[in-house]
Amino acid sequence: MEEIAAQKPDLILGSFVADRSDFDRVAPIATTIGEIGDAQVDALTADLVVMLPNGGTREDLMRLPGFAALPSVGSGGMAVEDYPTVVGFNTPSSASLRYSLDRITPQLEAIGG
């Protein structure tokens, strides 16, 4: 938990939040969503959202009530990515960050103006 807290996240999304005890341990650090469902969509208010839908698709996400109205969707800052891209951000090295940043360049440009 100290490693997560040290990153000072604004929002924690993750399939690792497997049960209530995991949720209770990370929730004091930042807004935490274990699985995205209808009730949690409105928490995704960042300009840039990088997401791995774990077997789902962008179209699946767009069917969630309110998802299409998110700021990141409207501004072009929603990046629905593959596993290697997300892992590149979660376990950073200079090569993995370069790879992952290259993959979301369109979204970065869209929100950067």
C-alpha cells in the first residue's frame, strides 16, 4: 500500500481490487473503482483516461450509461488500450514508457490543444 500511496494517485482503477478488504485498504489513498459499472462511470472525470477493458471493447464501454458523456471521450482523451500499453505505464522503464506514450500520442495531442 505504501508504494501505491507514494504515487499520489487521484484515482485507482484496477482488477487487483478483488474483494472488499482490498478495496478498504486502497480507498483511503484515492477514489477507488474495482470494476467499472454503471454506478462508477461518473468518477472518470480526468481529461486523459487510459483503460484496459479486460476482455471488453471500446464499444462495450460506450454502452455504459454516461460513458459517452465523459470529458475524456468528448475531448478525444479516452485511450482504450491493450495489455502491453497499460503494463508499460504500470511497470515503467524508459523503453516501456516510450512505447506506451507513443500508443496514446493521439489522445495526448487531443487534450493538449
